[in-house]
Amino acid sequence: MGIAGRTGKDYQKPPETDWFYSGGLLGLFIHFGISTVSAEGDLSWAMIDGKPWGDTHTITPRQYWEQAKSFNPAGFDPENWLKAAKDAGFSYAVFTSRHHDGFSNWPSDYGYLNTKNYMGGRDLVGEYMSACRKTGIAAGLYYSPPDWFVERYHRSFMYGSGTKEFPGRPHKGMNHEVLAELTPVPKNLKEDYAVYVSGQVRELLTRYKPDILWFDGSFQYDGETYITAEEVFSLQPNVIINDRNTYMGGGYGSANFEGPMPETRGDFFECCDIWTEGCGWGWTKYCTGFRSARWLYDRYCTARGLGGNFLINAGPMADGTLSPVYYQRLRELKEILRAEK
């Protein structure tokens, strides 16, 4: 089968990806990054003021990126998380290679804010990928094309400023100071960004060969030349891509199912949700625990009944470990699933 028709509504799925599109799978989402150092707010979103979803845990962008200097997850051991998940009935995992904050969890040859310049070059993505292969969990990598660090001097850190939805909201800068106006993004920055983000996608595909590439957002600037879908599939023919990068298209629906699920059975989808209570996707000091195994089972059954997959998020703490409650819930889920058979 050729590469043509592998985007948008005409997306063609190689037979080698049937394991995913058969539906009824449990996936483990793992959001992890420098935000856990202070644990004051969610991954990336901690630096945005005025969030409309009631999250008041905010620090300035300058404070947020300072956390990179102290990021040292000595207890990072993905084999432990994945072995327990596999034993409980999970089939795949998705790990944040880079979130919107721009910090890359691998020693990238592109950009500055990555483990090549921090943590002594430790490769968290590589360790995760090795753990996936060792435990038999299919390996997914989350990647955010938007990068707030790249455009930090040209964007507002006040949610919705300058939009009709939030009239009168001021722009805010790196220290959450009010800005009279934003400095336009120069052409050379747009060009450099296109080279940088395309280069990182190539690195992920060639260096790690993931089974799933989970985009969260589209490339930032219209008119620039980015890596194409054709090149992606030439580098990794059987990689599975979601639909959140509109520039590239994708093989399945995930953009509309962050929490909600479709009302009726239809096209294949993947729903993602947060397992912990009291915090967002990344671990914070305000997390109060994990929702029950019964809650997880019920959500999974709903997705399975509608023909989709369920991707549930658990965020490690700053040292790279997951709460003991995570393992307890997995043992409980295993018993529930065993009783179902």
C-alpha cells in the first residue's frame, strides 16, 4: 500500500495497525516534566494566568522555566509502571516527549531546552521506550508542536487575551506583567521553529520508532514548510497518528474526546481522561489521590462499548516515581477484570 491517502478523511490504515483500531483497549497516559519540581501547577498550563477552568495554581513563566535547573528524576523507572499496567490489562502507553512548555525529555539535537543541556544528557524518552519493548506494552509518544518557550517574548501568558471571548483582558509577559502590546514574531524565528519542530519529529521517528505518535496541537505558523505526512510514514510506515495536528491529519478521533465520549457508537475514537483527583495532567502538590478502580473500569467499559479505546493519565512525581496508590488501583482493577471473564 502506498503512502497517498494516509491523511484526513481518506486516511488508510495498514493491516499492521489493526491491533489498535480493533478497539476496547486500555492505554496508560504519562504526563511528566519540569512542572513537578515545584508541583505548584499543571504541566505547561501553570504559567498561564486567568485559566477559565477554575485552576488558580499559577506561577510566572520565568519561574516555571527555572525549574529545569532542578529537574532530576532519580527514581524514574518506567519499567515498574509499565509492568504493573501490563499485568492489569493495559495494551499501550503514551509518554510526553515534549509538552507545550518546550522542555524535551530527550537529548535532542534541535532546540536548547532539553536533557542534552540539562540532567547531564539523560534520555528519559529512550528509557521509556526500552521499558515498553521489555514489558510488551505498545509504545506511544506524545509531542506538542506548539512551543511556548520558543515564542516566549512574543506571546501573552494571560489566557484568552486579545480575543472576543475575553474582551478587555490584558496581555501578560514573562513575569505576568501587563503588556501594552505583543512584539510581532520575526520571520527568522518562524523559519527556525519550522526547522526545529520538524527535526524533532524526525528524531522521534528514527531514533525511537514509536508505535503511536500522539500530537497535541498543530504546527504554529502558516506559510512555513514542515515535515509532511508522506515523510512521516516513509520514516515509520506503521506509526499510528491521532487527529490533533490539523496540518497532518490523523487516523483516529481524539481531539473531541478529552474527558467526554461520543453519545452513540460510530467512528473509532480514543478517549483520554485524568485518573488523579485535585490536579491536572501533571502531578502537583494538590493531588488528593487516584479515583477508584471501579471508576476506571466503568469508564473503560463505556469506551469499549462504543468501539473506542480508553487512555487514562497518571503523572509521576518530581523524583520520577508514581504514587503507591497507582499500583494498588491496578491490582484492584486486575481483580475486577478477572471477575468479568
